[in-house]
Amino acid sequence: MKKSILIIVSLLYCLGVFAQDVERYKEYHDKGRSLILQGEYEKAIHYLDTAIVIMPFYTAIFQDRGYANMQLKKYDEAIMDFDHVLNIKPYLSEVHLQRGMALYHKHLLNESEMDLLEVLNSNPSKSKEAILYLNNIQKERKIINDQKQIQNLNSLRYQLERERISRARHREEIIWNTAIPLAFWTTVFLSW
């Protein structure tokens, strides 16, 4: 009897502590979100970090922190937060879109394209931004291919110029090693 009462009291105490933590986490999370809306991303991250310490299994906090990091161009941190969310909830197309955008800014075009295509397939309402980024990926790939072609042409020009110089030096060697000695010895022989 005493054990069951002790267990019940312990459970009630834990529920009370958990309820307090939920309230504390909500305060920090809400403050972080309002700071994001105000454009104060550094301060928002501080509040969101605290909310994560209190409630580490609530994925919306990670998504908000990832968004704030992305606005500060801290793409690696943003990608880590989005990865965490997608590991738990892989169906969130908004997070796929945000991670795709962050990957694009890290110039990880293939990975970005996969996320953006996922958005197109799963949530047509978000497809406008995804299409914009996919078009940018295509443009960047074209630029990269054009740059590779220019590099290949420059490499070919350099190689052809080296071959031309090599042939010219070979002709000079023939002249200096054959024609000049022949002329010299012919002159010596005729002058005797």
C-alpha cells in the first residue's frame, strides 16, 4: 500500500515538473518566434536554444532555429536542424523546402534538387518557391558546364601552343645540328 502511494506521489510530482517545463519551453519558444518575426535572428536563436534544452523532442523548435540560422546565412547549422526535423517527420514539405534552399546556398545542387523535387511531388502549394530554386539550379548547372567547356578549350589551346613550340624547337635543332655543320664543312672542303 505504501509503495503504491509512493509511486502515485512520485508520478504526480513528475507530472507537475513536466507541466512546469512545458510552460517554460513555451515561453522561450514563443519569444524566439516573435524575435524571428522582428528580424532579430541572433536573439531568437538564443531563446530557441533554451527551449530545445527544456524540450529537446519538439521538432518545431528545431525548424524555427533552422530558419533563423538560414536567415543569418549559417547554412550548415540550418541544414543540421532541418535534418533533425526530417529524421523524425520526413513528410514535412515545408522543411524539405527550407533545407533545399539552404543546400542550394551551400552549392550542393544535387541534394538541393532532391529536396525541392520532394516539395513539388508532395505539396503543390509550396511549389512556386521550389520551381524558382529548381530553375536557379538549372542555370547554375549551365554556367558550370559552360565554365568547364571554357576550361577545356583553354587547356586545348595551351596544349596546341606547346606542341607548336615543340615543333618549332625541333626545326631549330635540325637547322643547328644538320644544316649549319653541313654548310661549315662544305665551305672548309671547298676552300682546300
